[in-house]
Amino acid sequence: MRAWTSTLALTCLAIFAACASIASIAAAEPAPWGAGCMPTPAGATRSSANCGAELSNGRAVAPAGVPDAVKRAIAAANQIDGRPYVWGGGHVSFLSRGYDCSGAVSYVLHAAGLLDQTMVSGQLAYWGTSGLGRWITVYANNEHVFMVIAGLRFDTRDDPPGVNGPRWHRARVEPPGFAARHPSGL
């Protein structure tokens, strides 16, 4: 009985130590702004203080008090949400029948007045200001780019089976390997 109790105690200590270790790792890496959004209570108004945009019927709705550039970015993303994924789409022109990742991000940034020419993902990894933005963050590397606008992720990945192209997603962000960039002031 004593051996069983000792084994149980050691197992509990090992589990506790593993959990504490994971918690300290998670606490050491700051979560992108908006990544842990909680649903707002009925009747409450979203704002930058409580995370930002809301999804309604698959479309993002800007919170009250959001800067005009962010409103324009959300409206632009809503315009191309649902377009098909087309490799190279949005590179020759901002207007395209479909978009790849960098074409979609370029389109949104251009519509918001934040980008003058289309860019590929590797170029977007050096665009703007380094670090997380308050309202808009672009995550880019040489192979992929996506953005978080007012707490919602706009991305060409993680679509349901049989669906592809730029779509809004709840802001689950996996930034390792991506440069976080943002427009100055946003």
C-alpha cells in the first residue's frame, strides 16, 4: 500500500511539474492582440478594449470607435471573402477573380490606403513596422502570409474541406516562423 501511495504521489508531482512548465512557456510568449477574444455578453458593444470585430454570417463587423483604415480593411476583406484560391491571384492587379495569400493581404492593405503596389509574402515580411499592431498585424514569411484585423484572422489556410480561398477565421494565430508586421499607428 505504501509503494502504491508513493507512486501516486510521484505521478501527481510529475504531472504538476509538467503543467507548471507548460504554463511558464505559454506565459513567456505574448499572444497576438485579439487571439484570445472572448464572446461579448448579449447587448454589449465590441471595442478595442474587448477585442474588436465580430463575425456575423461569415462577415466581419467592425467595432465602434475603430479607425477608418481598419473599417476599410474589414470592408475590403469582406468583399473578397469567399473568392476562390488562385495561385498568383491579385498580383498583376489588385482586382482578380481569385486570390492567393499575398494577393488577398495586398488587396486588403491597398483598400485600407496602406499599400500602393501588390507584394508577395516574402516582401510583406519586411513591410510596415516590426511587431504586433493594435488593430492590424500581418504575419509573413517566404511561403505564406495572413493578417489579423481587429482580432479576426483573414487567411487562405484552414478552410473547411472543399472550400479554399481567403476567409475570415476566429483569431487562432500560430506565429512561429512568421514575421509580425503592422502599419504604423495601427
